Amino acid sequence: MTKQKWGILFVVASATAMIINLVYFKSGDYYDVIRILSYAVFIIGSLMIPTYAKAEKKTDS
């Protein structure tokens, strides 16, 4: 798997964890732990996604 695909997977998984955490664990003991971990994984995943194409060389014809 490429780094970009891992990043997309991390972003989707952490966004899902954030939603589940807000809906089901608002009054639970692990609310803060899950929230911090899901935000950290979201940021790491979003940093892994961008890929930049190399500039094409112009040829004079």
C-alpha cells in the first residue's frame, strides 16, 4: 500500500472514530482518550495524503 492510501485510510478511520465517540461515549470514561487519539490520527493521515506531481520538462521543437 502506498503512503497516500494509508493516509486516506487513517483519515476515514479517525473521522469515523470521532463520530462514534461523540454519539456513544460522551459520558464515558474513555471519551478524552479516544478524542485525542482520533484527532492525532486524523492529522497524521491528512499529512500523508498529498502527493505532488513532478514538473514536466518543456522541450523546444
